Amino acid sequence: MRHRVFNEDGETELVFVMGWGNRWTHENVSWLIGKLTDAGYRVHAFELPTNIEDFKADWLEPVAEYVLDLEEYQLLAHSAGALVAQALDGADNHVYLSPWWGYNIDLPEQALDLVSSVPTTLPCIPVGEMGRDALGEKATDHQISTTPRWVSPAFVREIHHAQQNLLTIDHDAVVFCTLRDSVVDLEPIGERVPAEHVVLYDGGHELFSSPTRERYVDLLLDSLQDGAEAIEDRSVVPPRTPAAPESAE
């Protein structure tokens, strides 16, 4: 697992567990990390391996062992990273972006069980559409071209097992997600997180690839600092008026 620290001089520790296929060299991931470092965070970013044999050994344990050395930290996790983050101890506040706590409802349980039973770690299962329609309009050509197209039956088995054994989500956790998400199942979010702690945005699976992302930066930073208290008095449904275009970056 790759790990990198951004803004060594930051005053507050923040652990950022990226989603499957995310890289800090991706322009939109870099944009988000830049917002975090500008806010004064020392960002400990983790890139998840895209093919695994064992969820705990390959994903969870490297991050869990790392955070033991942090006395205090805030936790931000996207998609598959949220599957890792929900099992971590010690964070003051937990913010999840489109958490992958369940496979998309288009994949029936029987199909997952069948695929999981195949004894191979060879990436031979297509992941489906991972372009701008799925990720968000601001997903770049570089990001799309470097996203893996295949996973192994072992990967499916380990992820499915981890999703079936989710821990109790921190009572103060905040989730940002979209009802248009075609990657994750939204039902596990609704089962584990109170509606008043959920922020809905308009876009695809990645908030940081959404054309409305600038609208949510302050709320995301406030949630990292204050937990669910930052959003309890706000509407969970974003305005439906078009967002003002972003300035050139």
C-alpha cells in the first residue's frame, strides 16, 4: 500500500483513505488534497491496492497500524476507503464520501456468491462503466485511462465479506453522497447513518469530480472539524439551481 504525507508543517493530522483506483496524481484527488492542506491539515494519504487476496492484511492492517502512532487525527475516506475507515480506531471525527458499504443493487447476492467462490486472484471480472457518467463530469482523461478495468474473484469475495461485517458507524459520522450513484448501494448508508447526518450533492460517485464540488468544500471542512454538529442545522438536500462555473485551475 502506498502512503504519502502532504503538508508536513500542517497543525492538525488528517488521515485520508482514498477509493479504489484513486491516485494522488489524479487531478481531482490532488484538488481535494490541496483544499485540505490549505485548511492547515497534515494529510496522511493512502492509496489502496486495486487487487487484494485478503481484506485485513492488504487493506485494513497497514492503515490501522499506521494510525496507532497518531495521538489525535481526523478521518476522511472515499468509497472503498470508507470500508477500511469504518474499522479504524482513534479518530476524532469521521467523514465518508460515497462509502462503498454495499455493492450496487444491480449485482444480486447470488451473483456475488458465485463469483466469490472462484479460487483465483487473477483479475478477470470487468468492473463496468467507470467514466464521467459514473464518476462525475470533472473526471479527467488521465484518471479514466488509469482506472483498472478488471478485478479478481478473490477481490470480490474479500470486499463482499467486509461489507457483510461492517462495524457500528460512529454516531457523529458525516456522509456525503448522491442519489445518482451507480457504483455503491445507498441502502447500507441509510441503515447506519441518520438522515440528518447525510449531505446529498448533485453529481456522480466522486464528490471531488462533481461540477458542484466547490459548493461543499466549506461544509466538508466544517464536518472534519466539528463532526455532525456542522450539518445538523442545514438542509440535507442541495439547491437545484445550477452551480456557478468554477474559475480556471
